[in-house]
Amino acid sequence: MRAATIKDGGIVVAEHPDPEPGPGEVLVRVRAAGLNGADVLQRAGKYPAPPGHPQDIPGLEFAGEVVGLGPAAERFAVGDRVTGITGGGGQAELLKVHERQITPAPHGLDWAQAGGFSEVFTTAHDAIVTQAGLRPGERLLVHGAAGGVGTAGVQLGHAMGAHVTASVRNQELHNRVAALGADEVVFPELLESKEHDAAPFDVVLELVGAPNLGVNVRRLATGGRIVVIGVGAGPKGEINLFGLMSARGRLMASTLRARPLEEKAAAARRIEREVLPLVARGAITVPVAASYPLDEAAAAYDHFTGGGKLGKIVLTFD
Amino acid sequence: MRAATIKDGGIVVAEHPDPEPGPGEVLVRVRAAGLNGADVLQRAGKYPAPPGHPQDIPGLEFAGEVVGLGPAAERFAVGDRVTGITGGGGQAELLKVHERQITPAPHGLDWAQAGGFSEVFTTAHDAIVTQAGLRPGERLLVHGAAGGVGTAGVQLGHAMGAHVTASVRNQELHNRVAALGADEVVFPELLESKEHDAAPFDVVLELVGAPNLGVNVRRLATGGRIVVIGVGAGPKGEINLFGLMSARGRLMASTLRARPLEEKAAAARRIEREVLPLVARGAITVPVAASYPLDEAAAAYDHFTGGGKLGKIVLTFD
């Protein structure tokens, strides 16, 4: 099989042996696979894949058709359209993955959208629903709302009946984030100023990093929860514990990739139950900024790291 | 009635009007009332009592006998021995308090012990069980383990089947904390060093403050929870969010006093169900360092702030 392959800090297309599905695994012919920040870190040698996944093939999410079943695999049949997350290796023509970690492909999405669905929506749903326990009527703040997880978080929050404030640095993307369901789209600096005098936030989805810690704690409602998923702007910062005590608040931090099968399987069941129906009725969608055939994988990575876009960059496979 | 009374930053004994129990409230003749750090802050004018509580009478916990019932109060009868937390005013001969916020006095404790039971055990149980969800077999670290909440946390953790590491600065108290059920008692500095190479901690009860944030995150187990209840050593400090992400950890911070009745009532029900039985069978106790009659309230406060003790300082009432 052919796959996007990390070589000398760049991406090439190379031949690899076809994977063989093991017990409980299915073999998927990948039709589309989204790019994520973790792929770029892995390309730079800074984020090794977990054991059992190829070190040189990036890709944490995929959509495709089941073309083979390992021993005891029973949830899907050959020909089923599936989507899911994987610890790595998704940007390849073939992928083996445990059947409990994947879901049926969402109704209403084309292949490119389906290939860019699982990682960001599983991450966003796990963060704001499973961890932070967002409830209808609560106020959600999403920092870094124009990114992949950010756009997923804005849509999920809106679809769940929360009031969504989206913080977006790039003014050109403000209208497009508002169109995804944000009740207000603001520059990050506005939250620091007294001009923004809105009510405090019940849940903060932090996708930028430690520089936002101060404002997040100051603007936290009683019983509020801050969930940190991304720290691209810096991992270390000062926190005022007295402020967090006064709010009776919680700071949660997480990653998806390193979790064991049982946790990823539980997350996949929640996606099936709680998110696929929202996709099917058009309440949420997957914005795709661009899709590239596998042969242009290097260009896809350049586009991904270039910034200034809204929506996923996806590799497609014939 | 007479009560310990804040005057000019000190404590005197003064006369006050008898309180009248309102709807759902009981009138308690207080027999004993413990001192807590919040009383000292309030004495210094730094921690005003919540609305509905006297500003000049300290006291967050008490034990005594019901001597009157307000309209619709039905959980207790006159003569019942009760104990509980209050937003303030506990260090007085008479106290009115909502019946749902208190519990029967624990079997097996004398009045002084019962008067020093509720605040520290409710705080510790809420932190490590209700919030952090401590489970049998987990590893609990208690920072500031020789204090009131600390000794409660050590005992609760041990009684629940957790492995308890107690961090205590004063060497003279190490053996006494060990006798309360700590599996190991260490100096705080040891946790920073490579000499302490034990397994990471699932739950950290932080009673000291921000200076411990670094080691707490570094030593946190996957899925670990840090609960901050005290910040006497400083509220602000640096946190490594990447470290917290790697552990998929949570930092929780809380206070008990500011909570609404429904939350205090729920906490009191959990104390009845989960902690009073532990007291009744002798698995946990209330160490009392000294008790003072009301007339010596000022001396009690001096003793409390002096440090170097293990156990509660309690005011007693005839």
C-alpha cells in the first residue's frame, strides 16, 4: 500500500507492507484522512506514535470502507462505511483498527468531510461534554474557535443549547465562525477588557494555551470548568488558585491519542449516540478548507501549517 | 446569649440577642465549637461571613442539643444531639441553623470532639471523595497533613482503603500523623527529590498552596486529581499545562462556606451516610489538641495560631 510517510522532517509518498488486521480489528480501505496538529508535531519528531502504530505514517482520523475482518471482529461487514480515530497511520491506503474504536460513517457527509470528522469531534465532545459536562443553557467560551477542534466545539455547544462565545484572532474568519453557531465572536483581547462585560463562563474550551489562564479563571462562573486541549501558545503560566477556589472551579487537561482502547471505545460509543444524530439532521457539519489527493500530501501539509483557513485539510484516496 | 466576638481584630466574650429559628431552622444550645483558619481570617477582617450570618461571631462548626424548632422544622426533636457546619456564628451559646445542613452528633465522640468534627471532615470528605472521587486502592497525597483538614483527610483516605502519603513540615508531628493511618509521612521537600521514587498519586489534597503546584503535577498519576482547599503558603504559582495534559489530570479548587443551602445539605447527607458510620466503629476520630471554656476564647485563638500542634482547638460551653 501507499501512504503519506515522514522522511527527514518532511512528507513523501512511499510504499509500505499492507497491514494485517488482528483479533477484533477491521481492515479499512481509507477514502479520506484529515490532517491535525499532532501530525505536524510527529513530522517534526516531537510526538511519537503510541506502541502498535507506525512511527512514520501520520494520520489520527480516517473514513473508508471495510475490506477485511480480523479474527473475532463482528461489529462491521465488508463494504460498511466507517470512520474513526486511530493512534496513527490513518493517512494510508489501508489501515487496521480495532472495531470498537470506530463508528459508522456519519450520514450526510461526503468522504472528505467524513475523513476530517472523527478526531476533532471526538476531542471536542470528550472535552466539553464528557469531561466538562456542558449543559443546555450554560455559557461556553471556545478559545481558538477557528481551528479544527474549535469549530467542532462551537457547533456542538450551539447544537446542545449552550450560549457560545468564540475567541478568534483572525478577523477574516469571524463571520464564518459566527455562521457555525457562535452567539458572539470576539478577539481574545476583548475578554481581558472591561468592554466585554458579559456574564461569566460555565465551560471554557482552551485550545490556545497558558497565556489565557488568567482571563479564564477571572471570567469563570461558580462551578465553572476549564478544559485544556491545546497549548500551542505555551504550556506554562501562572494560575491564581484563590480565584479558582472562589469560583469552585476545575481545570482539566487531556489528550485523546494516548488513551487505552477501552477509553477510546467508550468515546466512540458516545459519538455514535450523541453526535452522529446531530450530523444526520444537519445540526453540525465538517467544514473542509481543501482536500488533496495522496500524491500531493506535502502540499496538503504546507496548506495546513500555513494558517488563515477555516476548516479541515484532508487527504483523499481513490 | 454570650458568644466569642470579634472586636478590634481580637476576640472578646460579649452578650448578643438570642437568635430566633426561622422556617426549617432549629435552635441549638452549643456545647462545643471548633476553631478553623477561616475564623482567624474573619477576625482579621479578611473573610466576611456570608449573608444571614453574624459578622462579629466566628465559628463554622458546632455540636450541641436542639432546644427549639422553627416553623416546619421536622428532622430533629428538642433534646437531640446534633453537629454540623454553619456559615458563621458557631462560637456562641445559641445558634440557629437550617435542619438540613446538620447531622446527628456522631456516636463515640465527646462534646469537644463532636464540636471539632464537622468542618474538617465535611471539607475533607467533599474534597477527596465527592470532588476527587477517591477509590479504594488509589494513592492519596495529603499536603499539610498535620492540620485539621489534613488529619481528617489522612483518616478518611486510610479508612477507604487508599494508600496515604502525608506531607508534614514539623518533624515532631510525623509519628502522630502516621498513627492516624498514613502509610508514609514525609517532609514536603522529599517529594521533590529523586530519593522518593514511589508511584505517582491518584489524588492530591492540597492544603498548603501554590508552592506545591509543580510537584503535584509532576507526581500526578494518569487520570489524577488535585484538589486545592487551602492556599496559606500563597495562592499564585506556575502550572505546566502540558504536564497536566500528559497525566489527563484535573485541578479542582473549592471552598465550603460560600455554598448555597442545597449543596451544604447534600454534603451533610453524605457525611451521615459515609462518615458517621466510620466514627461509630472507631475507624476515624477527632484529635483534640486543647479545649477552652468560652471565657478563655482569646487564649484558644492564641493557641490555634501558635502552630506546632496536632488536632483541633475547641471552645466549650456549659
